[in-house]
Amino acid sequence: MTKMSSLTDATLFLAQQAAPGTPPSAVPQFIFLGLMLAAMYFLMIAPQRKKQKELEKMLAAITTGDDVITTAGIYGTITNVKDDRFVVRIADNTKIEVGKAFVQAVVKKSE
């Protein structure tokens, strides 16, 4: 095959792809958009949902006596569990009430 022959073959191939004056198909654009949305779901949304479920499970399992750390970095021991908040002892004779959403992690479970 010569260089000239391969050049004309490429030209013929391109000419067969779309006739002049016909609009390009929108299907590849929709496929690309669908793939981008799927990638965004699997890379961003699904891991965040998993992390949120783990946090909710951890908060539901907190009981009196557990050592926790708050999002503000305060370490303390749970002394009372209420509907929407925890009472946390952070020092001798010092207790604070912390919203359940502000407990970041359980440091040590009570036995």
C-alpha cells in the first residue's frame, strides 16, 4: 500500500461518516453526559452516603460512659444521653451539653 493510497482511503472513510449538510447526532453527547453523571455518583455521592450511614450508626450506639471527641476537639465522657444531645463530662464538676451532630468519634467504648 502506498502513501497516496492510504491518504485516499482515509479521505473516503471520512467522507462516508457524515454527508455534508446533515446535522451531527446528539447520541454521543447524551452517552458522554450519562457517563459523567455515573462517574460523579460513584466517586462523590456514594462514598458520602456510606460515611453518613456509618456516622449515624456510631451515634446510635453511644451509651453512658463512652469517651468521645467532639468536632471542636473536646474530649469527654458521656454522662447522659438525651433525645437530641449528649451530656459530656469534660473535667471534674464540669459538664456540657453537646448536640448529637457534634460528636465526631468514639475514643473508647464503656465496658
